[in-house]
Amino acid sequence: MDSSFLSFSLLFISLCTADGFMHMRVIHCLFNSTDLNDIEFTDSYVFNKLEYIRFSSSVGEYVGYTELGVKNAENWNKDKSLLAQMRAQKEGVCKQHVDSYSSGVLTQSVKPSVVLTSSTPSSGKHQSMLVCSVFDFYPKLIKVSWTRDGQEVTSDVTSTDELADGDWYYQIHSHLEYTPRSGEKISCVVEHISLKEPLVTDWDPSMPESERNKIAIGASGLILGLILSLAGFIYYKTKARGRILVPSN
């Protein structure tokens, strides 16, 4: 699991619309594993976007951040029964939600999709560069490597970090600079928890990508032209059958 903390929140809002004041209570469960020691419970009170008091299970009592918050913290911390209840919230509130959240969401995985393209390197000693772009995978941990005629390539390879898409999915891009050889086979190999076996995508060097695009566009234009010609021919024949021939005098 990612070492950074994950969280879920409970939000309670009381709003006074007449004067435009907002009072908010936010409960967070922060965690990086399902172990109780890796969970932190926080209960914050916020007035007009300003947090003025917070209980944190790692501290074990209330802490004030404003004059009002400090006074309330002093009074609430004198109530041993209240502190005992709050300290029990980490297990009573967070633990069950973290277990459910972890098994229902964090253990799921999504298979990646791979796009293999070529480009010309901006500099360097090699003539060509391949880019293996891996999209829409979860979780974050992934391995992208290259093989050339079945042997793993370890030099002239650069990769980005796993980039978050902002929707729980990730993407990564690996670059291979190389000098083409006749008859060779170059592949991008992706290993991920969602895959039963490595996903291998072979590069087809039979034609540069720009030429393949030109042929695809030309073929599309040819097919469209044939369709229009056929439609015109059918229209002409239909109209011809509908004519009445008038004999001339």
C-alpha cells in the first residue's frame, strides 16, 4: 500500500443563514494500514473555515488553536469521562470503516492499457526512440520494462514516475532510445497486480507511424469516395426507371 496516509471523513454542519456564519465539525480517520496502531482519529471544530479546536488520538486530548479553542480545550480536558470516550473512537469508529474500506476499495485492481509509439530523439547517439505509454491502472505500483529479441534492455531507458490522473487511476511513460536493426523484435513488458501474466506489446517496425497514418487517411478517403459513387449510381438508375418515354412526331 502507498506509504502516504489515506482518510475518510464525517462532516457535520450547522449553518446560520441570516448572518452568514458557518459552524462545522469534521471527523477524520487517517490510516496507512488496517493495523490499529497505524490509524489516527481526529475530531475538529471549524468556524468560518478556521479550525479552533481539535481532538487527536495521537495526542489523547483536545488542543485549542484560538482563544476560544484554548479555553474550551482546558475545560473539556478536565472531563475524564469525555476523554475516555474520545480515545475509544479510534477503535469504535475508525477500525471498522478502515477494514471495510480497505477490503472493498484498496484491494481492487484495474488492468492497464498500453500504447506503443515512436518518435525521433531530440539528442543522443541513437536514431530512434520508442515510447511505451501505460494508462488507467490501479493500484499505483507497476513495472514497465523493454526486451529486444527476448533479452531485457537495461540501458538507454528512461521512465516517468507513476502519474496520478486525479480519478484513482495512474499512468506512466517509458522511453527507449535505440538504433534499429533489421529483423529485430522490440517489446514493452508491463507487470501489474491486475495481470495474471506480463502484458507484452510488440513494436511493428514495418512502416513508420507517420506513413501508416497517411495510408489510413488515404484508405478512408477511397472508401468514402466509393460509397458516394455507388450512392450516385443507384440514384441515377432509380430516376431512369421512373421516366415515361414520349414518342416524337
